[in-house]
Amino acid sequence: MAVAGRPGGAGIAAALADGFAAGTVEEMVPGAGLVIVALPDEVHESACPGIERLMAQSAAMGFLHGTSVHFGLFRPATPRMVVMVAPKGPGTALRSRFLEGHGIPALWAVAQDGGNPDAARAMACAWGAGIGCARAGLIAATFREEAETDLFGEQAVLCGGMIALVRAAYETLVDAGYPPLLAYIECCHELKQVADLVHDRGIAGMRSAISNTAEAGADEAMAVLDDAVLRSHMRAILDRVRSGDFVQALARDARAGFPSLASARDRALAHPMEEAGRSVRALLPWLRTGQM
């Protein structure tokens, strides 16, 4: 495997140190049989056309996420193979599981088969096996299915929904007069412990591991929170993803240098909950590394 990057970039130095062949995009891409675009979604629109022009006609183009191709931020100029392997976890987890002899599940898909569907499927599956995902499971999908479900999951649950629920719960306790440190521990810090149970055992398994009090309280809270309004908000999030409105707004923000994201990050850092979080993490030496 070869790694391409900017001249003098840290990525090239790290790849060389790990024993890979490495060089600039111009040096490495023309001779590659599979060019994997491991770049942030927002730069595909500007970067991918130039990468494709450097590729051999017989080479396949690979993506880690279906968004840019499905929503038209990048449209391949040739009928070459365009495939995807999307590991369902961060790169750090993918690498650590690989080194342990395990893997994490991944979705694979073919957007263009280059006139040879069997070869395109084989290319995607071989790539997935090469990074260890076949040890866990390679799941057939489409670029559309991967892009839309991934964006929805990030927004409705994993990032947006989680942050909204944690922040609202924290503010509810503090507004009611409870100490910020206690509010943070109960509504944010302990979240990982329950999330780990769900990850390892599923929701039913998590229920069997928590106290009867917590389980009964969960049922009561779910009956209150999961109502027609919540479902309406979920559908609105999915509709905005499926229509392409979210991706187009993301692309506009990226072209302007992400002012919206910068503003949101500033607001997050200024929220009183962050000070409470720093106080909690200060009690736990193993969490101090990288503390903001």
C-alpha cells in the first residue's frame, strides 16, 4: 500500500515511519490500481477532480463515506469503478482492532462498476478485508443508504441528539438549584458507562445490568420524551438529510471557511457546563491528558 499527501507533510513522514511507500499525490496516484480518498467530505468537491485526472483509466476510486458522491459534490468524469468501504467507527478504533487481530463492521458499496460488476464487488470486498473489517462483517449497501443513515445517525442521536439531551438535562438541574458539579456528573459524565453497556450488550442487555430503580425510571421518562413532537423532529432531520439541503449548506459553509462551525465551537466552550466538566475531570487523573 502507498500513501500520498502534501510535500513535506506530517502524513508522509508518519507513513514512511510505519513502513509504507509514500510520496506526493502527483507521485503516487498515477500508478495506483485503487485510489482511496481519505479526505474530509468538505474538500472532495475541490480535490477529487484533480485526483481523478491523475488516475490511470483502469484504476478504481475508493471512498470512506458516500456523501460527496451521492449528493453530487463530486461527479466522476469517467465510467471508472467507484467503490466505498465505510467502517462503522473512528479510524483509531479500526486500527486498534486490526492490531488486536479483530475488526469493526463496515458497509461496502459500488457506485460505478466500470463495466465489470463482479470485479467492482471484488475490489470493494478485498479492500474491506485488507483493513480487517471482514473479521467483523462486511455489509452490502449503497452510497445513498450509507450517506443518509450516517448523517441522520450523527445528527439525531450520536452527536446532535446526545448533546441536546445532555445540555437540556444539565440546565434543568442547575436552574432548579442543584450544584453544577452534580448536574454534570449525573447528566454527562456517567453517560459513557451506560453507552458502553449498550455497545457491549444491546439495549435489552443494558436494561438487565442497571438497577430496578433506573430501569423503571427509564420507562417513565421514555413515555414522556418519546412523543409525536420528538418523532416529528426526527422526520424533519431525516428529510433535510435526504433532500440534500444539509450537505449543500455544509458545502457553502466550507467554502466560506466554516464560520458557522467556528461560532458553534465558541458557544460550546463558553457554556457553563464546560467548567463543571473540567472540575470533574480534574478528579480523575487518567482523564487529564488532552483536557480542554
